[in-house]
Amino acid sequence: MTVEEIKTKVSEIPEAEQFLRKIVRHATSKDLLPRRIVIGNDPNNKALFELLNRLLSRRCFVEKGKYVVKLPEDMRKAAYWRPLVDAIGIENKIESATIITALETDTIKRLKIMFNGEKALIESLAGDGIIRKFIGTDKDKAIQYLKIFKAYIVLKQQKCTTLSQLGSDTFNDSKALRSGSLLAQLDKLLRTAYEYPDLPTVELHENCGIIDNPYTSHVIIFAPFSYITKNGMAYDHPTKLFQNGQATVLPWETVQQIREIKCSDVLKLITSENAAPFLKLVREGIPTLYTEGYPNTSVRVLLQRFSEVDGSVEHFGDTDLDGYRIAEQISRMIRLDGLYKSDRVSTLPHKALTEPQKQRLTTFIEQHPDFPFIPELHHTLEYGWVEQEASVPDEILIRTRNCAR
């Protein structure tokens, strides 16, 4: 197809140009194009797809909601695409930068108007270049980012939801946030908002109230209690399991139905960050709850129920920043009587912080002077951190057993 023919075809559907530019950028920046090039999201426009396929020699396909160009070897040479390059033209970098800046500025302005209480977060995202990198010169992505931010707000206002429901609520599409670039941007937003730069994605989602399935999101607890559900039914299996040295697993679907906790005495729990110490506490007969890292929604709600009957906890975890942040989060749900405890920490083996860990910890201390464990964080900064698994001496087990009784 000649240059003039390409121009004529593109003039019939001007939005085709933004897709074709992806090919042009590759053809003008390297001698050999990739075998597979994602050129944009599928807008479900049959005429557009047919035009792109004609211009791209029938090498355009739809995969997972994206337009993807797959090139055989003879079409990977940049020279093959010279007519397309001449027809579309090499993008003016100055003009492109102007468009990017204008779109970013407009998006930030609209975010601040729509979500007035989140200005600090919006400025942080802008300062890190997260908004700019995502939207680029694409107006559709600018609109998408507003919806991504709305998803974050919806998530803050709910105790728990699934990605399918969140996508339906904010994009009118249950599949929109299950995977792909939109979910990746939501994850970046959550990491910035809650200062979890290194948290594994699964744990990030659970901590922010996103559940994969209401029956697979759960809390594991070893304690003598019974509970009454919203329909008035009473269940005492946690006590029976406790008496037989076994922990109870309560799925989110059950936890959200609990109306009231019943305990024969005021219950004091140990909240354990990691699995091996939790198991040892269970074997010692000490009432304990496994947070599995940062507390998910099931853990949070159950602790709040224990708080309603004057329950309290001591937290047992790592002595790094995340360990103390977990303790602080737990203290928002139930009375925290202390930690397993730094009077012994100085005698235990310490692990040196990496330079990124030191920087993250230093920044956190500077930005959160009212954090309740600042002295402990300074200790970690100076001496390193102790793994929870190294902190399970017999005297602590004896002390906590006595406290639990």
C-alpha cells in the first residue's frame, strides 16, 4: 500500500493513528522490530480493527482485551514499514512532551477537585511520576486513571470486596481490575497510599480489603471462645478445638456474620506475625491468633469483636519496620498491651539492614514522628532487626501462658 493510500485510509478513522504510532516508534528507533507488539486496548470497534488489519498486513489480533501485532521474520525489518512511517510521520518529541504535560496537569487538577480530601496522596503520585507515566499522550488513559483513583476510594470505604466487584463498581466491567495495566496502576496507588513499597501483591490486597474469595480469605485462631451470628445461632467449636489443642479456621464469610463473641473469662491473645511461632504457641496451649503478616480483613474484624468484650493482645513479630507497623495496625482494632519484648532483643542475633531498608526506615521515622514504636525503630536502625522465629525462648512462653490464664 502506498503512502497516499495509507493516509486516505487513516483519514477515514482518525483514531487508528494512535495505534499505528506504536509500530512507527519501533520502526524509527531500531532496525529489527519485536515479534510481538501491543499497540493498545481493544475499544470494541469492528471498523477500526478491520482497518488496522488491512494496514498491518493481517497481523493484528485481539488478546485479553488488547490489540496485538505479531510479526513473522520478513516483516520485522524496519525498512518494511517505511511507507507507514512516511504516512504517519515521526512524532515530534517537543509536541509530544507538551501533550503529556497538559494531560498530566489536567488529570491532577480533576483528581483534586473530585477527591478533595486526597490532595497529599495525589501530589505524591504526581511527584513520583506515576500519573504521567501511565497516561502519556492518551486521553483515554487519563479518564481511566480517574476511575482507578475512584476504585481506591471505594476500597477505603468498604471493609472488604473482590476485584470483580470493584471493577464493576468503578469501570462497569467486572473484568477490568482482575489483571493487566489497570490493576497494576491500582497496586501502585495502594503501595503509595499505604507506604507498602515491597509488600507482596497478595498480602497488599488482603491488607487493603481485597479478597479473592470470601471462603478462602480467613483467620486462624487458637482460643477458647464461642460466637453468636446475626441470625442468633450459637457456635462453640473454637472452644472445643482449643481444648483439644487445635486451631480454628474462620473464613471471611463466617467472620462477617458474627454478632457477638462469648468468653468465660477476659481473653488475652498473642497475635503472631509468622507461622512457626504461631504453631509453637498453639502447642504450648497459649491463646493466639495468626496475622499471617499484615492483618487481612478477617483478622481485623475478629479482633474488633474481641475488643468489644474487653479482650486484649500482645503482639509477637519481627523487629523490622513491617513488624512494628503490623503491631500498630493491630492496636487500632483492639487494646495492645505490649510486645514480646525488647528487654531480650539485645541478646538475640540481629540481621543487618540493606541500604534500601535503611533508607525506607529513616524516611518513615522522619515522616511519622508520632508513630508509637519510634524508640524500637531507632534500635532497629542502629543494630539491625530480629526475626520472630529467633525470639521464642521458654521464659517468654511461660510468662505468656501465665498471662493468658
